[in-house]
Amino acid sequence: MGYSTKKVSFKGFQGHLMDAKLESPDTEPKAYAIFAHCFTCSKDVHVATRISRALTGIGISVLRFDFTGLGNSDGDFSNTNFSTNVSDLISAYEYLSEQYQAPEILIGHSLGGAAALAGANSMPDIKVVSTIGAPSKVNHIEEMFGEKVNEIENAGEAYVNLAGRSFMIKKQFLNDIRGISLENKLQKLSASLLIFHSPADRTVAIEHAYEIFQSANQPKSLINLEGASHMLDKTEDSEFVADVISSWCKRYLGKYV
């Protein structure tokens, strides 16, 4: 089955224009999904593009977008935080619901997975949530800032090098992630939950996946991505994730996809 990619845009939580791509199968979509990318990444990171395109092969349209201040989206990244990411994700849900069809599938990678867990209950039509290498605690991201945490706290802001790029992180970001509990969100999650994590993940340890699994209600499953990297650099790993998501959807969407 072939697919097409359409460039679209919508307004995020802060009113900025979000740059997005909607990838759809050549036939009428059987369902719609949203993909939330990892911290400081973009919609075009390999794991997002590969999984999105694999899902079009089984009839699912996938919207992937850049969070505020990242990629080609408008806005200032330094004025964003985890909560604004969740709000941007809800804006994406509302956009699809108004312009196409209410999405039933929510997929998030790394911190995008945490955002999916935090926002899912604000998206009433979501029936399936899938996380890939997601942290169970949002403030886990502080580990990436290293010694810069003290500078951020004392000076109110600091430039932090992340994956070879420099980002301004403000104290409001730290305050935000320290005040969020995913455990409470998970205990109220009504959608079915599919968790992917690799024991070899050096960015987010697999113990986070165990904690997410323990906190969530049934139905839920934890899939071990043996040998995979945090970014799912190998094509076969992202294809495997897409295949399992499609199988999970067949059961929990109540329709064949």
C-alpha cells in the first residue's frame, strides 16, 4: 500500500503556528493517529518518520508535528515546558478532530511518550496509547542538564548542550517538570496502553517502563525491544514497533486495521 505526505499546520497552545505532516494511505484511512516526538527533536526524526510510514501501510493516517519552538514550528523554545508540550498535543488532537476525524491512537517517543500519557485523558476519542522509551517521571529530563541545573536555578536560565545543539533552559522549565506526577495520570488512564522499551536504552533506563506498567490500569502490555537503541536507529526496530501497534489496534479499536 502506498502513502502520501501532506504538509499541514495548526495553532498550538500559545497561538503559534505548528508545522506538521499528515501521512495517509492511498485508500480511505481506517483510523487516525498522532505521533509526539522526543525532547528537542522534531517531527522528522527517524523513529517518527519510519513508524508513521509503516502505519500508513496498514491503513492508518498519522499526524506528526514540531512542538512549539522546535523544527519548523513558530515560537520560542525557551518559553516552553512539559505542560505546553501537552497542550500542543491536545491542539493537534483538536485539529484532526475538526478537519479530518477524531484520532483514536496516540504514540509518543521518549518525553513525547510522557506527554501522551499526561494528555490522553483530555482527548476523549483516544482508545490506544503507545509509548516508546518514555520516562515514568518527567523530571528525569534534569539528568540531561548535568551541572547546568545549578546555573539555571541560580541565574534563572542557562544554555544547555543537548545532542550537539545549544538550547536555552529557564527556571520555569525546571519548576514545571518538578510539579508533575505521571503516576496520577496513569491511574486515571482509560485508554489501552502499549509500552515499548529497550533494556539497552542508555537515555531512559528500562526501570521507567516497569514503573509506568505498574501504575497503569488494564489493558496494558510491556514489549521488550531487545538490543534496540533509545532512538530506534535500526529500521527493523521501528518496523517491529509499527507491526505490534497495528496488532494492538485490531483488538482495542474494535475494527480491523
